[in-house]
Amino acid sequence: MIRSMTGFASVDIEHPMVALSVTLRSVNHRHLDLHVRLPSSLLALEARLRAQVQKQLTRGRVELNVGAQFVQRGGLEVEVNEALVKRLGEAFDRVRASGLSIGDLTAGDLLHLPHALDVKEATSDTDVAAQPDVIEVVTEAVAQALNELITMRSTEGEYLLVDLDSRCVLVGEFIANLETSAAQAKGVLEVRLSDRIDQLVGEIEVDQGVVAQEIVKFVARSDIDEEIVRLKGHLVHWRTIVDDNLACGRRLDFLLQEMNREINTIGSKAEGLEVSELIVSAKAELERLREQVQNVE
């Protein structure tokens, strides 16, 4: 399956407790290089969100940004230091028992007594973020962004596939032409070697059988049948890879290395000017394929 590594997705979700904004960006990279940016209230979810992205993507430099604005807060809580108030009441009772006139302890008095009352927010952003409903909506927002990103990468992958297929057709044509040209060049080489040996030998008696064997051995060194067979096999394997449902960028890159190796071997063995020209053209097309495969997940 051909998918590009380049894409962008943006998702906004409104929830009674939080407003979320999620963006995902991805560009080419040899491996999966994931960067996650979260507000401090959601940092506890980083490992979960990383795992969520890693299940869907295998290559590319990916940036996940999550923004959160909590729209429902729990108000304020007032905590009374009951132990302190009790002790103050007991102290007031002792003062009255000693004969001194003192009024009762009122609620207003508590406002002026240090540590008697503690006023604080009922829940913080971090507390709200830890609630199951919020965790679920964050996970869902990231899932939607991932789906959008994968859709964009798949769409671009379809265009990549068209270009890669056309170049593979050209490579196949080069291989067929190489096979034909190399066979013709091998016949020409045999004739040229025979003529050259006849010129050198002159009237010296030689064993023509031995000479023929040596000519055959020399010509065999330029035989490229094995390399041609392997190249054809690599093209078949290429089609198998791009037709399955797995990420294939790394496998295609490795396959191109093997094809380049075969082409280089042919270039060192085959004879003939036409063959050399075909080798140069084939290597140029394989390089274009390699550059394009760098965009494939």
C-alpha cells in the first residue's frame, strides 16, 4: 500500500467540560519521529496519545499538538478548620468561666482568624482532565485527526503510485532492451574474438578446440542472464509489495538497492555501446524511483 508521509489534519471538538483543538502534521523522515505538545493539564495522557499515533503511523516526522480550554469549573470550596474552631470555642468558655465578659464566637469572627477558613477552587484543570469523559474526548479528537491525516496521506499516495508505476514500466523496458542488446553483443564479441585470434595465430598450428573453449569462457564472463532474471523478479516483487496492506516505503527502498546492484553488475560484465547507454538510462530511472520512494511511508 502506497501512502505518502506528508499530510496535515485539524480537529476541533466542543465538550461541556473542555474545548479541544488538535492538529497533526507530518513530513518525510526515515523513521517515525513523533513530537507531542500538550497543555500541562493533559501531560498525564502523553504516553497514551503516543501509543495511539504509533499504532497508525510507521514513518515520518509527526507533530501532534493538543490545545485545551476547560469551560466548566466546579466553583469554589470553603473548608472550615473544625479542630481550630472547636479549640477556640473551648478557650472562650474558659474565659467566661473565669468571670470575664466575652461574646460568643460568630461566623464573622472566623473570617478574621488565620487558618480558620480555607477558600479554594473546587477542581483544577488537571482534576478535570483526569475525568474519564475528558480522557475519552481527547482520545477521540486525536483519533479523528489521525483518520484525516491518513486519508490525506493515502490520497497523495495514489498520485505517488501512478508515478512509481510509470517508472517501473520504463525500468522493465530497459531490462528487456538490455537482454536483447546483450545477446546481440555477445554474438558480435564471439566473432570479433575469433577474427582477432586468427590474425594473431597466422600460420602457427593451434588446437582449434582449445581456442573455441577459451572463447566460450571469455564470452561467458559477460553473460548477464542471471542478473536479468533477478531484475525481472525484483519487478514482480515490487508489485507484490505495493499491493499489500502494509507500509512499504522501507521495503521498496531496500528493493531498489538490490536492483541498483544488479544494474551495476550488468554494467561491469556486458559488452557493447548500446548496452552501456541502456545501463546509464536504467540507473538514472532507478535513481528517480529512489527519490520518489523517499516520500512513501
